[in-house]
Amino acid sequence: MATLTDIGKLITTDANSNRPVIAGTRTSVRRIAGLYNQGNNAEEIARRLNHLTITQIYAALTYYHANRLEIDQDIAAEQTAYEELAKQHYQATKP
């Protein structure tokens, strides 16, 4: 008889960042979502991140789709913070 995988155990919360990650790895659901939003499908992501199984990729994508608003907001907030830091750096180095 085949062993069944409890997909609920494939995603956990990272204690340091309090963000969802693939259990047993430091790979965040955000990273998977970012690659997916760039047009990569699950198989392409699995080839690119070859330390992950296709099952882990699909679990991350399922989690992302179930929590899309929160994860997209988190990604947007980080992008805004990055742009602000880049702007400050540019202004500080401008002659």
C-alpha cells in the first residue's frame, strides 16, 4: 500500500520571519509565488529549485492561492521598502 502524504504538514511558519516556508527547508512560499508570478509553472520551478520535490512546489502554490491576498501584500510591501532604500541610497550618493 502506498504511503499517503498529509499536505497540511508540507508548509510551516518560519520562527524567525513568521512567514510560510516549505517544511524542512528555508524556501519561502513567497519565493515560489514570485517564480510562479514571473510565468514559471510548477515543473519549471521544481527544475530551478532542484532541492524541492514537485509535491512541495504544488503545496506551496496551493498555500499561495489559498492566501494570495496576504502574500501579495507582503511581496508588495517588501518591494516598496526596497524602492525606498534604493531611492535613499541614490540621493545619498548623488553629487
